[in-house]
Amino acid sequence: MLQYLDENDLSELEALAAEEFNTDLETVKHTLDRKVSEDLLERIHRDMDIPAPHLSQPKRNTARIYTRWAAAAAAILLAGIGFYTLTRQSVKPQVVATNNERKTVKLPDGSLVSLEPRSTLEYPESFSEDTREVSLKGEAYFEVAHNDKQPFVIHSSLINTTVLATTFNIEARDAGAARVVVVSGRVQVRAKGQAAGRDQAMIITANKSAVYSKATDQLQMLDAEDDARFYAQKRSGKFMYKGVTLDKVVSDLERYYNTTIITHEKIRHCVFNGDFNTTDDIDKALTLIAISLNANIRKDSSINSYTITGGSCL
């Protein structure tokens, strides 16, 4: 059937196929009149080099049987054309976009994508047999389901990232730079370079990052232990600190809550022990810090910033 459809001009049937493909065969049988059925079957016979029955003086019963036969054959052909056409059409992608909220998306293969605010993810309703491909604009954390035979590819404006099974974060918010931080496993990052014929690619493992700059057209590998820890704890729902200096704690809070926190020099290197849930608001987190250091918190709502004043290393 597919060979026949590929090798013959069936443009006259396409409109009818589109209309009838989603109806059952009984409906098609009543839709096609005798003349249309006979013409269709005669054309099938002629193109496939099959002798057609003589119709010059058909008997009543023979004509009835032949008409049904022709209608059934045409219905099968129409269904085949419908399937043939639909399987060649591009699948409309699923699009998930966030505004000021975070959102977790489960992909068809079971992989999880945690979208940051003001980000967009596109993916198909089902992945192909060879690859799993999605597109990202913004920032997201990926937990990719393992499948050696079906690589997972994330397309963004400046880089393509290919993985088998791993957890990692991608930042691709603007047209000037992009960054991938691997929490576990390994990924391949390939830059969409500016120079013709130039191919930049590297494989990075846990606690490493790949950073691409459009201005320099350079792809670099950097240490990213703090970044990997931040993304892992954010995904787990809890930031946990044991003997961590205050400047690192404040840096995590600034990134997660998208705010500015100012600390005085004398307490910046004080050691902090404590936990924050990602569901806590920032005021609760800063209050815990202030209590541990005997400090005070001053809030400036006009510029969305906080200042930790006073206090000392205990």
C-alpha cells in the first residue's frame, strides 16, 4: 500500500481522504455513490495492472456486489491515504511557559524538568524511537530518565546539550551567554559557534560547568561545586548548612529568592548551621540567621533588598 501511495499521484483523493479518515467504514460506504466507487476501483485496477470486471451489462446482483466491493476498496484506500498523510505531518509541540512561578513538568519518557520563572519549554507529545528532543528558553533543572538507546537533547539559542541519564541545570535566558552545570552523571555540550566550520564540543561531569560566550565565541569548562550543591538542594526542597560561611548562605538565598542581601564585613565569614525549606518565605529564613548571629534584619521594600546589621560570630 505504501509503495502504491508513494509512486502514484493521488491528489484527487486527498481532500476526500482528509474528510473521511476519521469516520468509520460504514459511513464511508454510504458516502461514496456507485459512480465514484466504480471510478476509484477502476483507477486502482489500472494503476496496479489488475484486470477490472466487465461492467457494460451488469446483472442486478452482480452490480450490487461490485458496488459494495468498490466502496470497500475505496474506503481502504482512503484510510491508507489518511494514515499516509498524517504520519508525514509534523507533530504540534507541547509548550509550557512560566511567569513568576516555578513549575515541574513530567515528559513522555518520565523525565522531570523544573522550570524557573520566565522560562519556556517545548517538547513533543511522544518522543521518536531514536532521540528525545526538547527546546528551552530560560532556565531549568533536568532529571533525565535513563535510556542508552535514546539520547536526550536540549536545544537552546546558543548551545545543544546531549545526555543519556543525569541531573543538571541549564541557563539560556539571553542571546549573549549560556551555561550548563552538571549535578550527577555527564553531558555533552555543543556550541552553535559563529565561525563557519568551527565545531566546539565538550563532555562535562558532576560538579563541572560548561559556559559559552557569544561575544568571544568560546566554550569553557569550569569548576562548579557550589553551583551543583545549590541546584541539588533546591531540587530536594531544603537548603542544609553545616559549618558553612554566611557569605555562601546569603548567596544561595539571593539566587533562590531573587533579591539582594547586604551583610557587614565582620559577620560575612561567620559559620552558620541550619536548614531552610524552599517553601519558607525569605523573612523566615533571614530571621533564623539573625537569631543565630544575634543580629538584626532591615528590609527595604522599595528596592527588594535586605540588610543584616550588627551581630557577631558566636
